[in-house]
Amino acid sequence: DIQMTQSPSSLSASVGDRVTITCRASQSISSYLNWYQQQPGKAPKLLIYAASSLQSGVPSRFSGRGSGTDFTLTISGLQPEDFATYYCQQSYSNPLTFGGGTKVEIK
Amino acid sequence: QLQLQESGPGLVKPSETLSLTCTVSGGSISSQSYYWVWIRQPPGKGLEWIGSIHYSGSTFYNPSLKSRVTISVDTSKNQFSLKLSSMTAADTALYYCARHPSGGSRWFDPWGQGTLVTVSS
């Protein structure tokens, strides 16, 4: 199985901050990497697919980069509704696996 | 707009089999382009992919659960279902249904709202 490791596991930030979350795969996954946002009590929501493609309707302050084993999700100008948990997910091979999540909290 | 809705019992006894159904509305389950998926999330923990099914009946499962999982599809009802046998407390989780493209970067979108399943006697 491909292991996905996210860092940090949690972070505190203020409204307006630029935040970067890292996801590392245990082997190369090309660009088969997706990002989700999960707000408390809600289902995850797709933000970024194929490492850097913004899902329709998602604000442009979200961006994704990377290929191979190292990926980042950046939020440029954190908004109050962005305080949530973020997950990466690889789709290079089965079983499809997720990172452990990064909780973004209010400072 | 495509919507997915999970349904099933909220409480299952240990050793019993869980049965959940996902009803798809706003679109057809009989699309060549997509697989239909079950994902779960234990309370306060991360996400685990359970398995996927194509309307043709093609399936693939997480090896960690494969011996206990069956996913099936009913195109006449626009539904797909999950059966998970020999339930234990470790299977207590929010169970989500979702969709992913058949090929390429298989992302999950949209998702159902999730249904909480508790395993307890």
C-alpha cells in the first residue's frame, strides 16, 4: 500500500495568513494526488484534483503543487470558513489511501 | 445536480452484517465514466476507502476489508449497496458513499452526507 504522510498534523493561523500543508507519498505517484476539505460535522469536499487542478466552484485562494512524492496545498489569504481539516488522497494505485489529515485552527 | 444519500441501520450488533444503501439522484448510476464508492471514517479519525463498483458490476476492494466486504449495484433503482460482515467495535464509523472517475486521477466527488454506524450489543 502507498502510505500518505501529511504535515503538520495541526496548525494555528490567523485570518489572512498564507498556509501551506505538505503531503508526502511513500513512493512516486506522479500527479495522482487529490485534496479535500472537511468542516466539522460535514462530508469531505473536493478542492484540488490531479495535484494542481482546482475543482469547479472552489475559491482561487486554494492551490496545489507537486509531483512524484511531494505535494503541497496552499491557502493564500485564510478566510474564516477555511478553518477545517484537510486530507490528501492518492489514486495512483489500489488501495486508494488518504493522509492522516491536517487540522487548521484559529490562532 | 448529482446527489447521494446513504441509508441503513444506525446500530449493529457485534458479529452481525452491516447493510447500507446509497441512492443516487440527479443523474444515472449507469455511466461508463464513473465508479461508485464507499468510504468510512471512525469518530475523530481519518478516512478509509472501502471499495468501488462500476454499474457493469466490476468491483475492487480494499485488501484490508476484502474478506468481509461485498458491494453491489441495482441500476433499476439507481442505488448501490455495501455489506460488511462480522462487524466489531472497530467498524464503528461514519460511512460515506461517493463517486470517482473510472480512470486517471480518481478523485471522490460528490459525497453523501454520511451515516453513523455504531457496533454495540
